[in-house]
Amino acid sequence: MLASLFREIRAVWRLSCVAWLILRGTIMVRFFFPYWSEALRRSLKQSWSRRLVSVLGVKIDACEATLPASTLIVSNHISWLDVFIINAISPTTFVCKDEVKEWPGIGGLVEYSGTLFIARGSRTAAARSAQAMAARLSGEERVVVFPEGTTTQGTTMLPFRAALFQAAIDAQVPVQPACLRYRDAQGNISLAPAYDGDITFGQCILAIVRTSGIRADLKFLAPLPASHSRRDLARLSETAIASELGLNLDPGALVVDAEDRPEDAALPVEEPRAA
């Protein structure tokens, strides 16, 4: 009884801290980001992300890695929290769909913090998105995409979308695979951060703040040169990440390319969730 009451009080406290952080962060990026240097924006983005992860009660276990100034980071995708875990280690530009702007609270923060938004629905939109990503990469930015196109519980992986790798080829920058998983206090896979299936954003954040001992394991793997084809980049990244996470992949299900499936041409990065 007392343990349950303490858990609920702690959850309320964490939520209040998150709300205050989001409010401060939204004001900061909306009114001050345009006037600050890129170096200062990256530093503040990193420190803010670290603070958010901390108030949520999540610890980060990250391997040391020296990333180039410009690289396309590709990762498996479990939660909305992934964005802030990666930003806490290496401030980057994230690619997501327009619908994310409509998320309560966090949508405005994402919109004004330099996120690259992708429009769906046509090959023309896909081409514009790839060009925008390549321009950011050519400007010595680190850009992150989640090639699965949606989230999983972290116990499986979906085929990577090869079209998302074209920007690295166009900009002639390396692809940096990264793998992410969440563990509980006992070292087992934690499902609390999973933003999967019919779970809403509110349900997901409640599960996180009510759970103690969550640890995020983030590891950067060996980079891949842009000399590969986009299909090879997708296949090599996918297999490297799955191998590091200990997940089995069906060889017949690897890599989705827009040339094979026109409905994927609009580069869907993350399926929208109900708020």
C-alpha cells in the first residue's frame, strides 16, 4: 500500500517536472533559438535532453564513440523517448513526419528545435525530403532517422526502408548505425518506454514515470561508407543492429525500397499515434 502510494506521488512529481521542462524548452526554442549560434543551440539541446531523461527517472548507459561532424545516424525505434536519449549523447537533427507537430506539449518543442519534417504522399515529396536531408548533412549536421518507419517493443525489428539512406549517398557522408534498448532494474528488457501498438502518448509517459530503474542502452556501431548502394546500406545497418541486439531477422524480409513498393516512396519515418 505504502509502496504504491509512493510510486504514484513520485509519478506526479516527475510529470510536473516534465511539464515545466517542456514549457521552458518550448519558450526557449520558439523565441531564442533563431538568434543563437549553432554551437549554442546544440549545447542547449543536449543539456535539455539530459535533464528530461533524468526527471523521467531514466539512466543512460552509452558506449563512448567519436562521431564525425556530419553523418546519417540510423537506429531501431522503440519510443518517442529515443529522440531525447540520442540527443542527450550527441545533439542531432531528427527527421519525423508533419503529424508530430500536433502532439500535445512536445509537438511545439520538436517543431521549433530544428527538426526536419517529412511530407508523405508522393515521390515528389520524397525527393524534396531527401534533398533537405542531404542539405543538412552537407552543412555538417548529424541527422537521425528511424528506418523501420514505426516503433516496436524492442523485442523485434521491422525491415529498414532503403530510400531513407539516399541522403547519405547524395551528401557523401557515412552512415552510423546505432542500437537502442531499454532495461529494467533487473537487467531485463523493459516495455515501459515502448510507444507501440495502441498505446497513446499519455499512457506511454505514465508507464515511464511509474517505473523505477529504467536504463537506456545506446551503442554506436561501426560506420558504413557512402560508397555502398542505398539497399546495401540499409541491409548492412539492419543486420548489424539486429546482431548487436540479439534479434533474429528473416532474410526474405530485409530492406524495403521505394523502387519496389511505390507506397513507401514518401519516406514514412514514424507512424502517427493517438495523443
